[in-house]
Amino acid sequence: MLSTGLPQGAVPKLERPGPLRDRVYEALLELITTRALQPGQHLVESELAGHLGVSRQPVREALQRLNTEGWVDLRPAQGAFVHEPTEEEADQLLTVRTLLEAEAARLAAAHADSAGIAALEELCAQGEQAVAADEVDAAVALNARFHTKVMELAGNTVLAELAAQVDRRVRWYYTPIARQRGHQSWIEHRGLIAAITDRDEARATQLMREHTEHTRRSYHQRAQ
């Protein structure tokens, strides 16, 4: 294993076609989001290039872009490191997420059709299976898909665009507490589906607000 410490099989294949620098950027961002590359980890250009099967130039360009977006810290004379989020950064983002998703839940309760509700139920079933099998990465991905589906059912394009801007960071913060939240998270999802099915906008809003607040609290309590 190289010093970048990537788990076996963690490196995504670079999709083609598309500018190489963009594909390298997406690959590195996915590795950071899933915490295959851990906060604070040193990122060595030559080793990342070797993992991805590319030259160092697109890796350097991707790291510069990731630095601009706050995913990577470039330190003079030291190199690149995965950003270590502060508690305040996480709190601010997860608080904004609560506002966006509570409104999405309200709108979903007002507009969701039977097909949309069935899709939520299927995602919930898959999430429960992932938790039961202790497949953390799958559970994190399914959690993101569930929340994205609620946002889709809300039918508000602007709201969805705003949510998409924070989605990657929500996954980043959720990954280390996914096992801790475990089945309880999907119990809360079941309650939300019931409220949406009943077209109870107030209840859906309340449940989503409580659900996202539980995630925020769990993140802050993770080290205890």
C-alpha cells in the first residue's frame, strides 16, 4: 500500500470521455467524500497519479481546484492535505441542510405521487438491508439517494440546486457516523414516508427537521 493509504479497490475508474483534469477531480473528490482519503491525510501527487494511471499534471490541477473549493489545504513547503473540517464548519452546513430538507419534505408531502412514494419505500428497504449487512458505504450512498429523491419529489428546481451544492459535504460528514446512526436513521425515514403518504405537510416538516437534527448532534458527539 502506498503512503496515500487508499484501501484496496477504493480508487474509482476514470470515466471517458471528458477532460482528464475533470475526471481526476471527480475521482479525488469521491475518494475524499467517502473518506477513503481521510481528513488531514497527506496527498502526494506522484502517488495519486500512480493510483489513477495519469500524469502528475492533471492531479496537480485537480488539487488546486479542490483547494479553492475547501476540500484540500495546500500548505507552503509541505504539500497538499485533505481538509480537516472544524466543528463550526460542520455545524453551519448541517444547519443549512436542515432548512433546505425540511422545506423539501413539506413540498414532497404536497406533491408526491404513488410512484414517488414507492421509490422512497424501495430506497428505504435497500438502506435497511445495507445496515443489517453492516455495509456502511452502501448505507451512506442510499441515504444520500433517499434525501435526493425527497428533494426531487418536492418539485422545486431552485431548492434542488441549493441542496445539490451541499450534498457532497453532507455525505462527507455523515460517513463517520453512519454506523452510529444505523437502523434508527431508517426508522426515521419510514416515519417520513408515512407523513408524505398522508400528505401531512406539517408532520413531514417536523420529522425531517428532527431527523437532520439527530444527524447534526450525532456528528458532534462522534468522538465521545
